[in-house]
Amino acid sequence: MQDRSVILSNYYDLPFNDILDWNKFAVILKEKDVYQLKQILKNISDAEFVALHYNLVKVQKHFQWNSPPIRFDAFHMVMYDLWLRHHTIKY
């Protein structure tokens, strides 16, 4: 089975959006595109699909939780994301 990422939403805040470029490993569409979804996916070239899949494999470690945490896993991504936002957090 191949990994695929299709995000279909008008309003979303993707995890680690400040860190990861979701367009490199996911197809992001508006809800109105649902009726064209099959054609949109068919129009993805083989080269683009391979690139999306390759990039998805590269980032999947960032979404895995480990105990204890492993470098660059989801725990570290959350901590880094919080650090990026530390100037906006009010105590």
C-alpha cells in the first residue's frame, strides 16, 4: 500500500505548518474541489507523485511518537514549534 496525503478543507491549521512545507508531500485542496478530486489526482504526473511520496517518507518520522523521544520525532517537533512561538505566548 502506498502512502498518500490529500487534505480537503477550506479552514485548516496543519501541524508544524511553520516548520514543514506541506505542499511538498501533500495535495491540498478546497472543499469545493471534492467533485473534481478524482480528476485532480489523475492529473498528478508520475514525477510529481514520486516527489510527493519521497517527501512524505522523509517527513513521516516527524509525526511518530516515541517513548523515550527520538531526535526529530513528534515530541521534538512540538517542542520546536512551541519555541518558535514563545514570543507570542502570554504567561
